[in-house]
Amino acid sequence: MSEAAFFDLDKTVVAKSAVLAFTGTMAKAGLLGRRTMLRAAVGQIYYSLFGANHSTAERIRKAVLTLTRGWKRDEVEALVEEALDEVVAPIVFAEALFLIDDHLKAGRRVIIVSASPEEVVRPLAHYIGVDEVIATRAEVDEDDCYTGGIELYAYGESKAAEVRRLAAVEGIRLEDSFAYSDAASDLPLLEAVGHPHVVNPDKELRQIAEERDWPILEFEHQVTVGDRLARPVPIISGAALTTVAVAVVLWVLLRRSRKA
């Protein structure tokens, strides 16, 4: 039997919607037009300000499925891989990186659990040192092109169901495991483990966490990773800059000690 730490992705590990963050990359590749890009920009602003409730998440899901119909899966994966350093590096939370390494050092499995497409989630997870993901799987045809259908929508209760299924198959003790999320839609996931934590919670989830005395974490320091790991993003406050620098140094030390 083992323990695990399950991390939601958007606004928990990264500061933005992972799907919307890659719209610029798709546009450069000629897959998206100007009107779609404008809608994506508005969507990103809305998401940053208000988060994604159930109806918003459903609209995003349907829009993505419609847009990607006919795209080749391997081409999307290649685009994501190529753009990781540019798109993802500046929006990762330093606090999330530290927690991930802390769990790995404690011998726990770390699993990113996201409603975003697997083609986005898996390379992004690998980029920050996480090998396991549960993510939405789109349906493809015999030519490996998206059909507009879906095999698994890892959202809400289905996300929690996938976690319970994995735990049953691979002997993960959920009562001793951890979960982190920002949204009330992930309440089933948080309730599935013995140590739920909320991160930058929306209003509904914050109220629930306060009522249940769950830890409430505020992640706010976005750092660059990869080749630019040692340089924190510019922050006006000197104290805040020091905090980010310390977080980055700690993350580097943890990574080195785990590899030793």
C-alpha cells in the first residue's frame, strides 16, 4: 500500500487555464483564427478573475472539442512540447513546486488530476517533474484525428471516481493521501482523501474549507522553470522578491537531493 498527493492543475499548480494558455501556440501553427483568439483572450481574463464554475467549464469543454475536430493528436502533442518553455515556465507557482518535491521526498506518489486534455497535461506534468496524470481523454479515429467526442471527462465526480479506481487497482491508501484544488467542482476529489487542502479557493470552496477546518493555502509567487529557473519573475516588493528567491532555491536543492 502507498500514499499519494493529487494536485489539480489550473490555478493550483499553474496560475492560468492550461488549455487557454496554449491558444497562442495553436494560432501560430495556423490552427486558430483571429476571432477564436479574441474569444480565448476574453476567456482567459474571465477565468483569472472569476475561475471556472460548472457552466463555464462545460462551455470550454464543448468549444475545445469543436475546435479540435479533425486535428491530429500527435501534432497537438508536438506543439505543446515545443511551447512548454515559453508558455508554461512563467506561470508555475513556486509554492506548488515546493509541495510537489516535499511529497516526493516523503515517498508519496504525485499525480496531476485535471479536466484539461491529456495531450496538454502530460507534457506539462513531465516538465515540472511529475510522471503520473489523470486527465480528460478525447476520442480519436483510426487516423489518430480527434472526432469531437470524448472518452473520459476528468471533471467533478468523474475526477474523484478515477482517483478511487486508481487507488483500488494500485493499492493507494486514500485515507492517508493528500489532495489540492482551487475549485468547488473538485469537492468530490477533496472528500476522497484524508488530507484535503484548498489552494487559492473560489468563494464557495473557501466557505466549505472554513466550515470543515481544511487548510487554506494561498499560492501567489509565479516562477520560471527550465533554463530560467534561477531567475524569479519581477515583483515590486523587495520582501516578496526575497520570498520567491528562497522558494526557488529550496526547490532546486530538493530536486538535487532527490536525484542524488
